Amino acid sequence: MTASNTPSLHSGLRAVLDGRWASTRDQVRAHIQEAGLVPRAGVPLERYRAEVLDQMRAMVPMGFPAAGFPDAGFPERGGPGDPGAAVTAIETLGYGDLSLMVKAGVQWGLFGGAVENLGTAEHHERFRQGLIDLDILGCFAMTETGHGSDVQQLETTATYLPESGEFELHSPTPSARKDYIGGAAEHARWAAVFAQLITAGPEGQRTDYGVHCFVVPIRDDNGDDLPGVTTSDCGYKGGLPGVDNGRISFDRVRIPRTALLNRYAEVAPDGTYSSPIESDNRRFFTMLGTLVRGRVTVGAAAGAAGRLALTLAVRYALVRRQFDGPGEDGEELLLLDYRTHQRRLLPLVARAYAFALAQNEVTAELAELQSQPPGEVDPDRMRRLETMAAAIKAGHTDLASRAAIEARTACGGAGYMAENRLPQIRDDLDVFTTFEGDNLVLTQLVAKHLLSAYAAEAGELDTAGWVRFVAGMARDVTLEKTGVRQVIQTMLDSSDESTEDSELSDPATAVRLFTAREDHLVRTCAARLRRANEEDVDAFEVFTSTQDHLIKVGQAHIDLLALEAMIAAISELPESPVRETLETVRTLFVYATLEQDLGWFLMHRFISVERAKAIRRGVNELCGRLRPVAGDLVEAFGVPEAALDVPMLTDPAFV
């Protein structure tokens, strides 16, 4: 069964969505199809984990792992040093089994990324090829039982002992245990461990220089814990059964001085600490910033899995019939003929298009910056990438989670059956909203960057200091628009500035509404934060009472980034059915986003009551216009047929 009768339309849409690394996507799609890489229910945990590791080994000769590392791997297979291809390959695994995607992401993206971006030539020489080939299996030991999002407060210590030239790695409290670590339960032999570095200060006193990363062996060749290392298994989780999440504790484990990944800090044999970045805070955020690829990959792969769920649900709605139709033959109607069902799925499909295109932009920017020598990267541009990556990760994973839940319920009882895969997709996706950055924390981070206008000094401050910094601004904050590009500016300059009388199908009108919401939220949030300047006012209390406003600021910016990415992509297309369809999809994204926040727009008088009513009618009308091409819209996602080979789409009893 095919989802479309117009291959030229869905192939044209796919070309736009696939973008720069289309060939990489196709290669991974083919691999998913040939190897049958789909989530399965009822497989014993130990067997599932072993099979996922074998699947990773099968990926090594394809060259994607090496593509994430310069000067390594397989030049005869297209050459290394293409971070965009590496991210896209792992993203596309989201169309298959998310356990494989996460396992691969931990090994090559997180563990490998820490060695590559925080280490120096010595570490690259020792570890790079082995971790690419899977001769060295690693994990990424950052999160602790007591601290997840607040990485700066990790409790694990690495104390330098000049008499032996070693660090002593220690978990001083039960809450210092490394927790939920992918690979730690069984397969990893090494760990990139984040710990507080303690050594002698400039006058010989004991000084804590903040969180640094160390490469630490945790198991021997037989898989047994090394002395002083205790690992344990997290066991069954809500999803991702093929990932061996575990816990690690350290009891005064000695590691050599060279275990420190020392691109941004060094400890001399006598214990003297040095760093090219003087500020502890700035050094910390610089180190975390180099690991942004993991955040980009998580958002991208979640988006792919969300598109898989929507494809299953839309395909089912195109074959499943319920209740007699109005015709003389009394034939039952397809689910997607009902407006309520269209409203359940098609706005999510439109949002999936917007975020897929925004994700392409983030991946391209990441690829460009990570292809440059570290000393040549513009720090302001890197900061903008970090903000955009946080925004799209939060928005994309939230969308994917909602899409999986809605797709499951839209398929009724069939959607609840494990054989139709939607329950596994939903469960596997659930954690994506909290790992590689909790979405609420990331959304606040986006808002903070907007409010501080990317002032370098704002990154140095604690919560109270940051609030006072914003509160002390002499005038309303000046926004630095991360999403602005020439095509948007040209469009705005050449259009009518009125939004009330303009059609919302006009992209300039939509941008103005989205921008006006963001501007208003930023300025009013800054005004609330200025209360911190008043006498006897607790700055932290001000921050806490304003958190809901901060989240709203971040969410508004996320929507604007997605809209601008969609407009930019469409602007490059010639007049054609593909462009016309994408313009309708974009308009549905706009209408559905406005409808979701209609109360805010009405309350702040950005739109009239009549326009609000028109927006609700518009969502209905646009769903109706897209109903005939719904199959094409999801076919364009390019989900491998192996992932769609489920009974509810093939069994005559269902359809």
C-alpha cells in the first residue's frame, strides 16, 4: 500500500526536507530497511542490548562514525570530517529503533565528542580510532543522582596528588553516584567522567577549579569492575530497552594526570593549575558549549521518531473506515475524512515540517562551526548556535512527544497494540524531553539569552546576579534576533506593516505577529525583573516569581525560529505544486500556533475577536485543503517501509 498517488509531489517535498545531507539520509534509510532496524516488544533485556551493540558494529564500515571526527577513519568512503553527515546519520536512525540511535549517540557523540572536543592530540591519538571502531567502548558520566541539570554542582571530586602525579577520583556522598548513564550497566569499558577538579592554588592552598572532564577506565577486558569502581544496572526503564543504562560510583580511584581532557585546562606535575580561560564560569560554559552536538542530535532524532509516529497514524487514517458516509452507497468514511481527525493530526504534521527545516539549519550551522579550527570560531556565533540548539531541541522533542501520544490515541485500539509500534515509539521518546537538557531548563536558557542580549558578562553570573544584570539595564532590552536573515528582512521591508488587515497566509504578517509576541514578552519580563533593583527585594524571589514568564519568552522564540526556517526554505523554491503545498503547510503551522495561544493574543490585543474567530475557521479550512495530499505529506518524510510494516496497515481485519 502506498500513501500517495502523486510521486512527483512527495519526492519534491522530500528533497526540501532532506536538504544538504540527502544522500546520507538515503543511505541510512536503506540500512534500516535491509537490516530491519525497528523497535520490538517482548525481547529479553540482555538479548536486546547485545543485538543493539551488534547493530552498531554493522554501522562502522558505513563511515558515519568517522565522519564526526577530523583526520580519522575511512577516507576511501567519502572522507571524514563532516559533522553534519554524522548528525544526520544518527538523526535518521530515529526512523528505526531509538535504542540504536541513543546507543550510537552515547558512543560516538557524547563519549567521542568529549574526547574530541575537550581532549588534545595525546587523547586523540590514544582513543579516537578505537572509539570509532568500537574497540574502545565508552560512556558519558555527567549526571549524578543528586544533580542532573545543575552540572556546576556535581559532587564527584578529582583531587590531584602531586606526590604520585595522579588524580584521586571519588564519590563523597550517595548522591554523587553517576546515574542513568547509557552504556554503564554492561558494555562500557571507559567513561568520560565529569568531576570537580581540586588541586593546589597559586599559594599552595587547596582550590576547587570547578567541573572538568576525565577519561577513566571502569572495567577490565572481562567486563569486571576495576578496583574502586562500582557499577550497577538501572534495569528496565520506561523505554529504550536496548540501552544499558547504569550507575557508577568511585571509591578513591587513582587515575594518571594525563586522564584530564586538557584542551581548556592543565595541571602541571607539581599541581599548578593553568587555563587559557581565566574565569571558572566562562571556562565551564565554554567546555559545555563544545558538546553541543549531542543536544543537536537528540532534537533531530526525536523529530524523526515523531515523524514516524505521524506517518503511521496518517496512513492508518487513510485506510481505516468508521461510520456510514453521506453517499447513497452508505460506504463508511475514512478516519481522515472527519474534520476532528484532520485537526488531531495535520497541524502536528505542519509543525513537523517547520521543525524539520529548522533542524536542518541548526545542523548546517553546527557543521560549519565544528569544521573550523577551535581558535578560529567566533565566540558570539558559537553562543548563538548554543541558544538555537537549545531552542530547537526543546521545541522538537516536545513536538515529537506530543505527536507520538496523539498518533497512538488517533489509532484507537490498534494504536495501543505493541505490534503496531506506536506504544514503543511513545515510550522511547518520552525521555528525550529531559535528557541532553531538560526542556524547561533549556527554554529558560533561551529566554535568558534573549534578555541579556548575549552580553558576555551575563554568562558569568549566578541566578541573583543575572537578574540584577537584566534589572540594571538602562533601557528596554535590545534583542539580537538569532533567526533573522536577509530573506526575512526583505520580505518585511516590502510588505504592508498592518497585521490586522493583512491575510495570515502572508508570511510577513505571520512574522510580525510572532515577533510582536516575542518582543512584548521580553520587554515585560525585563520590566518584572527590574524589581530586583528595589530596596529589600530578594533577587532570587524575583526570578522564581518570573519563571513562568521566562518560559513563555523562550517558547515564543522557538516558534519564531521554526517559522523563519520554513519561510527561508520556501523562498528558495520556484513556483510549483511543491512550493504551493509547502505554503499551505506553513500557513497551517501559523494558524495552529496562533490558535494554541489565542488567549494571549486576545488578552494583549494583538488580534481582534473577529480575527480570532477567523483563525479557528482557518485551521478547519486549511486542514480540508491539505486532506487530499495528506498521504504525500507523510510520504515525504521518507520513513523506510520496514518501519511501517505493521498489522494495522496490512491486515485486512484492520483495514
